[in-house]
Amino acid sequence: MHSGLALRCDCRWLDRVVQALLWLLAALVCGVFCWLLFDIVIEGGAGLSWSFLSQLPEDAGRAGGIVSILVATLAVLVVCLSVALPIGLGTAIWLAEYSDHLTVARWVRSSLQLLAGVPSIVIGLFGYAFFCRALGFGYSLLAGGLTLACMVLPLLVGALEAGLRAVPESLRQGAAALGLSQAGTLLHLLLPAAAPALIAGLILSVGRALAETAALLFTSGYVTRMPESLADSGRVLSVHIFDLTMNVAGGDHYAYTTALVLLGLLCAINALAKLAVGVLFNGNARRNEQVFSQ
Amino acid sequence: MICNDKLFANRFVLFVRLLTMVLLGVFLASCSSERNKANHLQITGSSTMAPLLTEMAKAFEQRHPHARIDVQTGGSSRGVVDTRTGLADIGMASRALKPQERDLKAHTIARDGIAIIVHRNNPITGLSRAQVQAIYRGEQRHWQHVGGKDTAINVVSKAEGRSTLELFLDYFELRSSDIKAQTIIGDNEQGIKTVAGNPNAIGYVSIGTAQYSVEQGVAIKLLATSGVIPSSEAVRNGTFPLSRPLNLVTVKEPQGLAAQFIAFTRLATNEPLIEQQYFVPLAH
Amino acid sequence: MYRSRIDRLLQTALPLLALLAAVIVLMILWFLWFESWPFIASGDLFNSNTWHPSENQYNLWPMVLGTLVTAFGAVVLAAPLGLGAALFCRFYAPQPLARIYRWILELMAGIPSVVYGFWGLVVLVPMIARWQGPGTSILAGILVLTLMILPTASLLAEAALEKTPEHWITGAYALGLNRWVMVRHLAIPHAYGGLLNALLLQAARALGETMAVLMVCGNIAVLPSSLFDPVRTLSANIALEMAYALDTHRAALYFSGLLLLLTVLLLVLGAGRLRQEYKHA
């Protein structure tokens, strides 16, 4: 696989060059992102306060707070994940463990990759036509969550399937030798071992879900009232940012603050995801590695 | 922890049953929320009017606690179509009704004017009608020929289908395919930010938002067109030609909650709400 | 194998879930086809020179080109940057720094496209305008798209590199190979599948990105002649005009969505072919 050249040349200097280049690159990327983050924090930090997080929007969003929008966002996220996780988990397990000999598996995988490439606005239009009109949910948090689930499914399945495939075969063989059922193998060995991949997939999905604007504008809607049930329409954080920057004069200031809140929410959910999956699975995973990697 | 497969299987099936019941319960509960037709209004349409209608709906709901008024965006044409098909009770249209829409009823609640804006550092103060036409047709490419600096003009126009564009084309007697622009924008704020970021840009946006932005120190200024200085007062008393009505559209004479709401929007006490969104209240 | 009740349950439930996942994109395809049929049937696609729906002109080619150019440019920029960031995180950075860097990338992956677009409009576009031309241009679009797909691409690439078998790395060091040689000849080839997958997913995302390009690309539906010319992409076109479109115009917009999807399909199939080749490497 690699030529003998690698063994013959004393390429220490090459490693140094690459190292310098990569540090430079990292600094550049970091620099640009910090610039963006800095802008958001500077412009939005002033408006951030407890009252901002606990009041309803006033004056088309230029005063008051975003509590109803936060609630709507969380509701949509919960619906999205509670639909996408079972389907995504099931699909990934099926693709990784059960279906290698089937040609239909390749079609399923390709169709998920295709789904990943559907423009967000097309998913929004589809979500409106299917969930809001055909299924009769109307402009609602439920429709929004279901539409988002369609968007994050490829990310979840991709991450999880890769994680499951990376689990060494020795684990499965050992389990089979001990007479463990497939379900047991999955629950006690494979899923714990793939837990980091699950976290990665979850984090990417939540990130993508929170960042979505067009799809949710057409499905969960524009209403700023505090939603009373999943059938109510509600505005999510990204739609609010969009409205404040593009549609409402003088809304820039609170748009930045809302963006800051969104980033904070993302951080919190990421930390929670790492904690939850770590607590649920890590004890098992570490124990299994010690037993099976002999 | 789960000790053996049989136990796991039983618990799994139980979990699935519980989950189904919970989801069903949630769904049924959500169906019986305040979703009564008699006290619920669905309003869709122009994104320009949506912030204003949201505030009016909120004010109305404070007076009538059981009413639920949902405002959604989707564009003026969508508002008209949804009203016609019954998907919405009231449509928002930021333009006059087209000839093929004359069978619907329009209730004007405010007016909005269009001003031509340039960057604050641009030395010119006004343009004649012919100059504007030449600039937007691409015949006039440099600012120096109309009294400005020696730089290329960066023309900003609106996307097709927008009522602002249609009004602009109508007034300056241009066709959509005549316009040679360098940037096309969607909403007003995008236009303002684009012009404020480019010293050579020229564009047109709603008067109210332009005036407000100038007050806030955004780097734009309004131009006089054919000698007329754009202002909300001029729009209010009808002397400014580049203006459009903001309409609420219904299929026939509104009844019940819809009638109450439309009457509410026209109360003089709501004029501050209209002005807060930088539109022009109707002259009474 | 021991067939317990739960195993049988899984054997039936899992394929059903997978089929449900697969069926979604088929429904979307059918929906697009159904909505765009009036436009295809009318034949307006082939006898138009420009895009002016109010005058029945429906030439999509400038927008197809705009989409391809901005997405391709973004992928070309993001691929080396993303790989570099992933290599940095995995092999070249001290652990605490790598953790912070990964955290920043995760944060960036969650910023809404409107925020990127807005920032591009008020920061990048004026900068480019000072250099040349209107500012809203292909260049602005490529830069903003790169910013958007870089974090997820890096994270996915890093996940792929992380799966390099530990004993390969230790074996390489034991043989006296230095870090760069190990990375170039062992880690990256092992991760080709995952890297390609990451690139593919992000290329698909770049093709479909709507809000950000809407704000910074200028939205002029004519063939561009330089990097500084404005351009309109298919998805921005849908977002700009869908709200105000009726009848044939609306069907034409759905058709452009279908075109986008077919482009992504070609991309997916092509990448699948590439992956088959690398499996034998």
C-alpha cells in the first residue's frame, strides 16, 4: 500500500513543514470563526439579560424577549429527535448489521445520501405540502419537527452506521460464541462501543436542526404567541433572526442577541448529549473493551 | 439492568405500548386546544405586512381573550390564493388588487411609499425621471454623467413578483426585462444593507424603513425623484406618486371575527402601531 | 443463532424503519415531479433566452451554472481546509487544544445560514466591493459557502480519521516512520471512504444552500464572466420567487428544484462509483 520510499527517506523536515502549515491553517480557520463569533458577542451581548429570555416579543421583536420562541424551538427539536432517533437508529443498525448481503441496502444508503442533498427550501415546500396540507397538521410545531426529522436523518444514520462498522469484529464473534442474542449483542456491546459516533451524530443533527430557517418558516410558521400544544404554530430562533435582519427595520440588534442565545442553546445541548450518552453507555463500553481486546 | 432476553423483550414491548399511548394522548390533547373555528383566524400573505399584522393581532387578542389570530408569511400572491381557496380567512397583500382579483374584497389599512436611495457619501441629491430610467436600463453606467463621482453605478433592484418592483416598473414605464441590475434583493432590509455597504449603489425601498434607517445612522440617503422629496407626509396626503396600499383581502364581505378584526385594524387608536412599523396611516 | 422473541421483533422492525427512511426522498422526488409537470409539458424550457417569468421566459441555464460554480468553488476550498483542520485536531494538536478546536467547530456547525449570510452581506460584500465590482458576487458566495460547510466537513473527516486502527499507528512509530509519513500513507488511505463521504455530504449541502447565497451572490440570472460577477443559484431562485409565483412560474420553480436534486443524484452515484474503486485499493 505504501511505497518503500517512505521507509527510505528521512522525512522529518517534511513533518515539520506540514506541522507548521497545519498550525497556520488552524489559526486561519479559527481566526475567521472567532471574528464572526466576536461580532455576534459584541453586538448581541448588550441585549442579553434575564428579561430577554423570559419575556414575550414586543414591537415585532424589537423589544421584549424571546421566551415563546425558545419554547417553540425546544418543542420542535424534541419532536424532531424523538422521530429521527428511532428511525435513524433502526436504519443504521439494519444497514450495518443485517443487510450487507442485500442489494436493497445500497439503494437505502443512496437514497439517504440523496436526502442529505435536498435543498432546505425544497424540504420546506415538501413539508408544507405533506405534513401541513396532506396530513392536515396545518402550520404547527409538529409539522416543523417532522420536516426537520427528514433533514437530520441522513446525518444521524451516516454517523451511527460508520460508528457501528468500526466496532471490531472480535466483539461480535465473542458474543456469538457466548450464545448472546443479536438484540443483546446490540444493546450491551455494539451500541455502547458506538456511543461516541452516536454523540457525534446527535450533535451534528442538533446543529443542523437549529440552523434551519427556510424549512421551518413554511411549516412551523411565524406566530410569536406562546404555543399551547404541538398543534400550535410557533416561530423558531432561526426564523426570528431572519425576520429581524431581513424584514423588520431596526431589528439587527436583537437579531444578534437571538443568535447569541441560539449558540448558547447549542452549547448546552451538546454538553448534555455528551453527558447523557456517556452516563448511559460509557461504563459498559470501557468494561467491554477491556474484556474483548485481549 | 436488563438481566435476560425474555425480560428485555417484555419490557421493550411494554415500552412501545406506553410510547404509543403517550403519543396518542399528546396528539388528542393537542387537537382539543383553542382551535375552535369561531374564535380562530388564519391570516397569510405579504411578508412586508406580517410584522404589522402580528402586532395588531396581539393588541386584538388582549381585548378579546378567547380569540386566536395566527399570522403567517408567504407573499402577497400566496395570501390572495390562500384566501380564495379558504386556507386563510384573511389575506395580506401589499399592493392593489390585480384585474383578475377584482372579485375579492380589499380593505386598505395603511399606505407605503417607495423611495430611491443611494449611499450617504454619494454627492448627488436628486435624479430626474429620465435619469432613473437610463440608469436602470443600463444605458447610464457612470455616476459622473449624472453629477456624481467617477465610478460605475451599481444598480440594485427587486426580485420579480414583488409588489415594490411592480410599482417601480409601472411608475417609470419600464419592463422587467429592461432592467439591467448588478444586484437583486428580496426584502427591504436586504436592499438597505446592500446599498449601505457599497458607495456606488442605487436602489429603492419602502420610504418608512429608509427614513428610519437614516435616523439610526445607517449609511444611506433618500433621493428626490423628479423634484419630489419622498416623505411619509407626502404619501399620507396622496401627493407622492410612488405609493401603494396595504390591503387585507377577503373573499366576500367579512363576518364574525374577521369583520371585528378588520374593523379593529382601521381604528385611529392603532395609528401608532402602523407608524411603529414605518408605514403611513390612512388619512382620515 | 438463538432466536429469541426480541430478535424476531428486530428482524421485522429494523427493515421497516430503514424502508421508511428510504421512502422519504422518493416522496420528495414524486412531489417535485408532480408540481413541475405543467412546466415540463408546456415546453417553455426550450424556447427561452432569459429568465423573466413575467414575460414567459424560463431559461434555467444561467442559474444551473451559478449553482455549479459556487458549490464547486466552495468544495474546492473546503476540502483541503477541512482535511487540514481534521488532521490538526486528530494528530497534530495537543489534546486540550484539540478539544477546544473541536468545540469551536461544533459551534460553527450550528450557526444558522441567515447569520452567515447576514455577516457575509455586511462584512464580506463591502470588502469585496472595495476591491472590484458590485461586491455581491460568485467570490462572496464561495467564501460564505466554504465557511458554512467547513465545520461539518472537518468534524466528519476527523471522525473518519479517528477510526485508524491504534496498532497501525504504534506499529508505524515502532518502525521509525515519522508522523507525517504515517498520516499520509496509513491514516488518510484508511479513511478515504469516510473522507469522501464527508466531502460528498457537504457538496450536497453546498448545492442546496439557500439563505446565505441569497444574500451575498447578487441574484442576477445571467451567465457570469468573472469571479466578481453576480450570479443566481437555483435554490436562491426558488426562495426569492416562490412566494410570489403562480401557475407556470411556480411549476418552473419546482422544476429547478428537481434539477438540483438530479444534480445531487449524479454526485451521489459518481461518488458511489469512486468508493467502489477505493474498496479494492
